[in-house]
Amino acid sequence: MTTSSTGRETFPGSRSPRLRVVAIGDADSFVKWAAHLVDQVDDISQHLLLVQTPLAVSDAQRDAAITGTRFAQHPRSVTRIRFADVAAWLAGDAPDVVVLAGRAPFVRLMGREIDRLRRRPVVVSGLPGMSIPALRGALEYRRHCDLMVVHSRREVAAFSRLGRALDIDVPIALATLPFARPSGDRSRGTDLVFAAQALVPAEPQERRRIAEILRLAAVADPARRVVVKLRSRPDETEAHQERVGYAELLENAPENLVFSYAPMVEALATAEGVVTVSSTAAIEAMAAGVPVIALDDLGVRPALLNHVFTGSGLLGGADDVVARRFRHPDAAWAATNYFHDPRTSTWWDQTRGLVAQRRRGTLAARVVPAERGGTLHAAWHRRHVLGAHDRSALGRLADVVVTPVIAALTSLRRRRTAPGSDAVDDDVTLAPSPLVEPVRRRPAASARIR
């Protein structure tokens, strides 16, 4: 047995008949999604590439993301890599399938690297959690992929309608949300676990309101903990940039209000129930038999991404949280939203079919189109994804010249788009994402942790 240049263990003179699958990601939620999605498939050769970007997971985030997967059992199957080395690594490994796991611009940039390969793999991408409403950008930036994975029958229908509206014909595949795994019988815990989100809600006064609700819940029952489950430590990053952190808002909280960076599966092991606005942690909790409150104290609206919970029986206000009135989902809602029969999850069967087509030469390559703004725009796009990890002079120039233009055009588009004016229906919109983030990302700031 020998070790290949890509870090895989191989046997001389033979190629494994198993399909070779490589997931490529950077940010925490996408790395977790890709690791668990690939881990659903038996009898494959698997590897995880972590690309150096400003969003790249820390070692602690990586370990939390791959907890419970074969990647955790085989550390050599996870490799950190510079963007400049990705194409050569893939050329040497020659995978059958590449799973692109990152925010939309990351997926498009990695797609350009795949376009450089002589032996082209099947390219799969997807979204790491609940994705209602179906957003224009989510599909447009993945139109060069051979398959796009979503996680409910409702999402399949929504993205199919969006594709018809935009004339984009990317096949949409259904998968069981990979880290939402039934846990069987469980002992009832006592923790109220709040699944925090970086951008939801975005307004400081709304985040202060949630912090106050959590404080009231802790005061109401000093014998039981309120656990604020955070995704990143002060010196770490995540897929979205938090403006006002709960650690700051809850500096003088009661002793039974604590913060946790443990994997969600560990937090659920001691949970009485989970509270969130719209985190996919709610689905993970329900799969584990843990009841949920989807907090509607701030309303149900696009910017909160909580329309998906309408009709679920999970919506509840501040009084419900303080009294710990958790609830389980309506059965009909669950069947349409994330709890379909696993036998109807077809993504891997579709992927194998695409691999067979590519080997026969009947699957045309979906090439990433050239940037409309030419070389300078392409350099800006690369710089936008890689940040300081892009050390090219053209990238630095594009950052200075193009960033203000992009920011101005984005702001103008948002001002001209009336709320709801681009809605195809309740689950599909052509409008920009309701989650507003700066074009240039600020470095992670330090904060005091209790």
C-alpha cells in the first residue's frame, strides 16, 4: 500500500472500483453539510478539501463539523489547501464526483477551476439547510453544476419553479438533511438550547429583544440552564458575519445562562427543547426527538427566513419560551418539510447516473460563463471569495476599483425592488436575498467570553 500525492492510501497497480468523491468547502455550515452528505453514501472513496478563504473553518470548527462521520475516523481524509493548488490536486486525484460546498460566489469560483480539468468530474452542489424561499442567487450561481441538492419535497418544487422562471435547467435532487438523523429513544434533558444565527435577526434592537427573552427564561427557573449555542468563537469566522453578538448582549446574564461551542449533537443530548428563529438546528432537533419553539416574537417575514414554519405548529412567542412550552411538528407539515421517507431521497442515484453518462461521453460539461465585466471583474470575484489569500496585484486593484461599484449597484437594486414585487409565490422569489451583508467582509473581532 502506498500514499498518493493527494494524500490518499492506494494499492499499486490497481484503481478502486468504488466511486471517488471529493467535497470542497470552506465555511463551517457548508463543511458540516458536505461531510455529512457524503457520509450518507456507503462504499465510496471520500476526501474533504478545506480551501483557504477568510471563511475557512478553524481546527475546532472542522472537528465539530465532521463529528459522527467517517472523516472524523480518518483524519488523513481531510486536507487544507490553497486555492492555487486546487486544480492540480483534482487533476492528480481524478475524482468521479466533486461536491462544491460553499456560498454562491465560492461555488462559481471553484467551478472555474473544475473547467480547467482534462478529466471532468460530475459536479454536485447544494444548500446546507432550510432554503425556503428559493432565492434567485442560490440557483443562478449553481447553474453550471450537474446537480443541485435540496432537502425537502417543498424545496424541490420551489427550486423547480424558480428554474422555469429563470430558464435555468439544473436538475434538482432530494436528499435527507444529512445531519438530521433520528436518535431513537432519548432521555429527556433539562436545557433550553437557543440556536443562534449570525444574520437572523439582523437589527441590533431585535437581537437585544431575543437576549432579553433568554435572560427572562433563565431567571424564571434558576435550577435549569439556558444554553446559547454559538457557531464560532471570537477569533473564528462563519458563513455569515455577525454584527452584534449574544456574548456581548448577555455579558451580565444569570449564572444558569451559559454559552456553548460544542457540536449541536452534543447540545441536543442534554436539551429539554430548542429555541430558534429560523436555524436548521430546529430540523436537527426534531429528528432527534427534541421539541422546538420557532420564535415568532419578531413576526414572520422574509428577512427572518421563518415563513417555512407556517403551519408547522412550532411557532411561539416570548411567553412560550419563558414557560418552556416546546412543541413537536404537525405531521403533514413534517412530511413535506424535511421529514420525507428517506427512500425518496434520490440525489445519490441521480449522481451515479450522471457519472455513467459522463463516462459514456453523453453528459455535456456545464462551463462557468465568462464574467460580463471582463478580466477585472473576474479578478474582483476571485478577490471577493479569497480575500487576503488572493495575493495578485490585479486582485488588489480590482478590490479598490470594483468594490465601490458593486456596492452601489447592489444598494440601487435593493432600493428599486419593492418588498414582494419579485415574488413568484410564497416559496419562490426573484428578489435579492433578504439577508444583507457588506460587499467587503470585516476581520473577525475579539470579544470577552464568560
